[in-house]
Amino acid sequence: MFFFLKELISSLLHNKVRTFFAILGILFGVVSLILIVAAIEGSNLQANRVIKKLGPDSVLIVSGAIGKGPKGRLRNLSLKDVREISKLEGIFALTYGIVKPTTVSSLSSSKFSAVFGVGENWLSSWNYKIEQGRGFTLKDFRDLKKVAVIGHDVSDFFWPGENPIGKVILIGKTPFRVIGVYKKKGKTPNGHNLDNRVFIPYRVYDKTVEKTYDKVSIIRFRVLDTSNYSTIVEEVRAILLKNHSPNDFTLITPVVVKKFLSMLSATFALFLGIASTTALIVGGFVLSAIFYVNVYTRQWEIGLRKALGATRKKVVIRILSESLVVAVSSAITGSILGILLIPSILESLNVPVVYPAKAFIIAAIFSVAVCLFAAYFPAKRASEFNPVESLRRKIQ
Amino acid sequence: MALIELNGIKKVYRHGDIETEILKGIDLKIERGEFIAIVGPSGSGKSTLLYILGLLDRPSSGSYLLEGKEVLKLSDDELSRLRADYIGFVFQAFYLIPYLTVLDNVLLPLQYLPRESRKKKFSNIQPEKFAEEILNRLGLSDRKNFKPEQLSGGQKQRTAIARALMNKPELILADEPTGQLDSASGKAVMEILKELHREGKTIIVVTHDKEVASYAQRIVEIKDGRIVRCSSSSKN
């Protein structure tokens, strides 16, 4: 076995140029296959992240049609929608909000933050976890308390290293008491800073930051029983269509998100899939041609091996083993190249960078399959060589 | 029982409509331990006969008994296994594999030896050790890590003989073994074959060289596909 391997490798090293081109032929296919699987995995991961953030049972209604630029400034929705939706059965955690970038200041300094006027449940519904102090209470909403829950970036800016609870900030010109700080949330996939936010009760926002005229930017609720999901979504759509034109709002559900993102990844998959399959098939043909030329130029060697007692099977195994070495070398080189290329390619596709084992396994399997398939016919031909004639083919 | 018994061996080649009869009915009995030279002019069919004897080629008709068993009914793969076990070839053109060292070239036939034979033949010696012993004997131990291109013609042919001996065959077949060698190297190669014969190996050499043929016990002369004379050599 050891001798067999040693002999095999010597043979491949002896024909460096041939081996190089054989590997090169397969390499392109391997690399593109790795990249495509990684890209698909990355976009699936992104879809799942978005859905997880959204909640699998939640429905989000935003102002404006999807894909029409920033929606934060649009206020097509209203408290009337909220009230009508709240009457539906089978929903919970209904909340709504409005946002405006506003100057927030303390006595000595000021910064720009996203100030949100929010309904009850907002913090829990969006999964903001209180780290210090407390969240809003019903009393805060009822009594129009000027209280704020702030993000880490805000608290670290005004009171680095201090406990901000009970401190006062000015939103616009109105003083608010800080009652809570939420846990760091990082950034959205689009790069929005989730920790530079200030939340205050909606009614208070209306009286201090700006007049809302009962408008809201976002409505969100969750569904008690997900089997009723589509019925409820249709009921909500009916309410919204009654109050607005279809372009005024977008209903975002996990199904929509998934459909949208998987549509993207299906396009990816199709395009890159065709590209990499083509590359592999072409590589396979190249390899096959190389092996045909090879078995003919080494025909005397095959004749000799037969004279020494090689059976057909041994001749086939021998040549398939050579192609297997080519396959493994291509898979390894391709994987290294893939690892090096994944970050730049996936980032340029706006997909989270992932190194899925699946990608490398699929690429390796394809590489081996293509190589074995490509070498099989030359190998079979070689095994059928007549030994006496083959021995006469030696080029002196 | 004879080692090999050929009866009525004929070989016909077809090129389109033209049939050429290379061998026209060969009867030949070869005893174990014989040293035979097959001589004749080129085109006489002596190489074809050697390849048939070596189970590399099949006759168009006739029978071939190896140790009393008919071998022409066997499949190609079964013939391959018999070759690995019974026969060592030495060729005019050496046929050493260029990317393997001398030692690896000698070890090459081992991978084709059927497992049972391998167990039997190498029960008391490691194959690698045996290969080194042969090389040592043929004066090649200081060349064992050389590539064939670094060897002289005589060294190449001695490597080829070492390879032919690797699987401990019953029969050694040599096709013009001195054809590409100068007379001194040729002589050395024939001396080796003679010595192997003395040790009990059966040796068949095909040659058109009278000098080479004179090493054999028996000279079989072929002309136009027939054995025209069978004689004992004066030297033995």
C-alpha cells in the first residue's frame, strides 16, 4: 500500500505540467462551488437572523412601500389603525412607534440620537432587555410622565462610568428623567446603531418632541396561535386598505422576509450554480482529455505493467487513483483559495461572512466525483490495451 | 511432466482482407530447468512465439499446457495472475519506469503478485530485503536509489533482470536481451542468465545472435513460422 502510494505520487510529480493543468482544470469549479454554497448559507443565515429578530409569530407594519428608501420619516399609519387592529382576536403585544432624530443634551454636552415615541409593550415586543433601572409602566403612559429609557451609547456619552438612573437629559428643550438603560444590541444588518436610541412614551413625545397628529411610523404585534397567522394578516390588510392606499404601508411577516431573501439566494444559486457546474464540467473534460493523452503516451508503461501481471482492474484502479490524487489536491487547494476569497466575495454581496463546512464537503465530493468520472473512460481504455502492441509503443 | 507443452500453435494476423500466418503450427516441449534459445531471422515469428509462451499473446489455435493445465481457456485476468506468478520478462528495450528508482522498479511486480503466492514466496524474507539481495548480486546495490536515466545500458538491463526475478518466477523469458548493449555488457548479462539457469530457473531467450544462442542448452531454430531445427548447443 505504501509502495503503491509512493509510486503514484512519483508518477504525478514526474509529469508536473500535466498534473498542474489537471488540478487547475478542477480548481475553478471547486472554488466557485465553495463560494456559491457559502453565499447561499450566508444569505440563509441573514434571513434567519432577520426572522429571529422579527419573531416568527410577529407582524410588522411599516409606512411606505417596501424598497422605497428610508421609512423612518414616513408617517402614513395612525393610531386609528392601531385601535382597529387591537380589536382583532388572537393577537397580543400590539405596539407602535414614531421616531425622529433629535438633539439630546445634558448640562455640559449634547448629541444626536434617534428619539422614539412608543406605545406600551414596545420594549418587550422588540426584545429590549433592561440592564439598569426599569422599563415603562402603565402609570408612565397614563400620567404622561417625562421619563426615558436610553441606550448604552447615550448613557456612556453623557455619564461615562456612572449610573445614569435618575439623571436628567434634555430632549429638545424638555427635561426627562432616565429610568432605564437597555442591554447593548449592536447594529442592524444595514448598519444602524441600535444603542444610540432614546425611548419615551408616545403621548409625551407628541407634547414635547413634535406634534404627531396621531400618526405612527411602525405598528407591530404578535399572533397567539401561528396557525391563524395568515387569516389575521389578511384581516389586518383589510383594515389598512380601508384606511390607506396600498402604497402607504408594507406588511412584513416572516413569510415575506423569507420569500424575499430566499428569492435573492435562489437567484444567486441559479447564477453561480450554473457557473460553477459549467466550470466543473469543463474541468472534467479537460481532465479527461489530459488522461487520454496520458494513457496513450504511457501506453508502453501500461503494457509493461500488464506483462508484469497487472489485471484490468489493477490498471483501472491505478489510473483512477491518479485522478483521485488530482481531485484531493484540487479540493485542498480550492478550499484554501475559498477560505481566502469568502470574506471579500460575501461582503461584496452584502451577506454575513460564513465558512460553512457544507461548502467544503460539497466541493470535495463534486471534485472527487468529476475526477473519477473523467478518468474512468481513459482508465477503462487503458485496461483494454493489448500488452504486446502497447510494449511496441515505447518512444525511445 | 513438462513445464510447458505447446501443440499445434498457430498465429494469424488480419489486416483487412489480408491474413498473415506468423506461426504455422508449433509443437514444443520445455522441461523445468531448461535453457533454450529461439533463433531465426527477423519476421520468422520468434518474438510472437515468445509472447505466446509468456502468456502475453494468444495463439489463433493450438494448445498450451502449463504444468499440465490448459491455459488458453483462461480469461485475460487469470493469465495476468499467472504471468505475475510464473513468468519474468526481460526486454530488449529494458522498459524501466523513468520516474521510479532502481529499487522501486525492481519492486514493481510485487503489487501484481496474487496474495497467496506472495505469502508463500515471501514467508521467510521481506520483499524489500529480497529486492536488495538481488540488486546486490547483480552488482547494483550502489545504484539502487538512482533513476534509470543515470544508468548505463548494461546496468539498465541488469535492473530489468532483477525486476524479472522479483516475483521468484519459474520461467524467465528474454527478448533480445543484449540487443541494445555493447558486447562486454551483453556478455555479462548472458553470464547472469547462465548462472540463473544453473540455479534451476527455466530460461528462454529469443535472439538472432549466434553468440547469445550458444549459452543455451538447446537451440530452437524458426523460419517462416515453423521450427526447422532443434539442436543442443556445443557450449553446454
